[in-house]
Amino acid sequence: MSNLQLINLMKMKFLPVVISMLMLTAAPLMAQESADFKPSGKFFGLLFTNYHTTFNDGTNSSAFEVTRSYFGYDFSFSKEFSSRVMYDGTTEVINGKTIYTGYLRNAYLQYDNGKFLVRGGLIGTEQISMMEKIWGYRYVTKPPIDYSGMVQAADLGVMTVVQAGKLLDIDLALTNGRGFKDITNNGTLRLAAGFTLTPVENLLFRGYYDMMGSSGTMQRTASITAAWLGPKFNAGAEYFRQDNASITEGRNYSGISLFTRVPLSDKVRLFARYDRLTSVIMEEDSDPWNLNKDGSYIYAGIDFSPVKNVRISPNFNFYLPASDGSANVSTLGLNIEAKF
């Protein structure tokens, strides 16, 4: 048996059993909850809205948008066991038109004792969650590994996070691999592993790797991030890559991201980010396979929080396509985040 066949066997057979055993091991701890604990729940919500003007090849267009709205409910059965259900209303381009659609984004049961976490159901992807925290401005733009399509923001499956000491967290997940919108059973599973290392205060390293599909055309994704998250400034860099995208041999692409933010006061911060995406030229093609998205992306702006849980950002976005025949695209925007 080859190494790849052994890996696939582990994904399909052994890993779900191991995670299930961990959950069963944790279950008896529920009986140890203190007598004064009372099961309870709370509603929560999140809104992303903006007004922007886009300049493209000598023309411009302006529009108001509500790009995303969450509404959900968290319920705690005990100090360790909880559940979440969350609905996601978002915009989507269908047949050339941007329309509002809605999806069930989260529906899971979770055990978390502070050092060991297991979550199963329709769950958020740990890699996207970590990169959103490191970047800090999801309401302005997504992390590049998200908008590039390499990693889905949520998926059906099971995941665990283990604290391996004070400096290191390790996460492991097994999911369908097609995101929270596509739940069709096609026999493939996605195995993902990551780590978050904080060797000293304010310094963070994040590594990630996943694989999906059969040997030969197996899709593989990798990312490495280093970030300084200090009180006076934040800065970081990420390299990310996917081979055999959509389980198609030779369909490879990669990217880099550089980002920083500087606080001017308790309520005001400056931020900037530079991304670059590149894809390979496949056999019998003359252009890179992902040419429509290849190129450089620049984001810069101000983040202002007038009150708790409200953020406002005047910002500028610029896209320089890799294709010589495509025009540059620039956008002036005013983005707002509100949550409760």
C-alpha cells in the first residue's frame, strides 16, 4: 500500500473514529457541572453594509450594499457543552445579477473545557477564523485565502482544537470540503490540520495544510503566516498555495499577503494590505488558468469605532490585473460593521 493510499484510508476510516472517541471521553465530564449552573442562551447578530464608487476603464458606478448579515442563537447546556445555529444573509452573483440569498451557515454541537474543544455539524473553518482575527478587517474585505476560493469559510464535518501547552494550539478537521452551500454527497472528504504558535508575547505563527481527493489528482492547500500583534502596531505576512485546485491535475495557484495596522488612538486605526495572486499555465493553454483573478490587490483605510460594537471605515481598494488587456479597477468605499 502506498503512502497516499494509507493517508486516504486514515481520512475515510480512522480519523472519524478517533474524534468520536474523544467526544465520548469528554461526555462524562458534563455530569461534573456545578449545581449553580443554569442552562441559558442568547441571540446575536452582525451586519456589514457599505457605500462605494468603482472606477473602471474610464467609467464609474456607485451603489449602496448590505453585503452580509448574520442572525443566530447560542445555547449553553452546561459549562462545557453548547450549541449554535446561525443564518447567513449575503449577496451572490447569479446569471450576471447580484441578488440577496440566505443560507444556514452554522448548526453545531460543541464541547469546550478551555483546553480541549470538539465541534461537530455545520462548522466554521478554523483557518478562516484565525486569518480573520489576525487581519481584523473582515467587514472591509475577506482574507485572501478566503476570497481566492482556496478554503471555504464553513463546512459540514467535525473539528477539534487542543492546547498543547501555553504556547501552541493544534487543530484538526474532517469535512466534506465543498463549503456550507454545497452538501451533495460525492464521496470525497477534506482533511485539514493547523497550528498556532505564540513563542513570545505578541508574536504569532500560523501554519495550515489540507488535502482532498484521490492520489494523483489530490487537491492540496498550504499556508504559513507570521504576525506581530503588538499594542503600538500590527504587521504580518502570509504565503498560501493550492495544487490541483478542484481536484484537477496541474491546476495550481498561489499568493502572498502583506498587512499592517497602526492605532492612532483607542478608537481610530490606520490599516493597509497588499495581496498578489498568480496561477500557472496548464498544458495546451496560452494563459494562466486563473487569469481573471490573478494580479495585485491593495487595500488601505481608516477604522473608526464611535461606540462599542460599531465600526466605520472610509477606505480605498485597487486591483491591478495580471492580464495586459485588462483595465485597473479602483474603489472608494465607506464600510460599516454593527454587531450585538
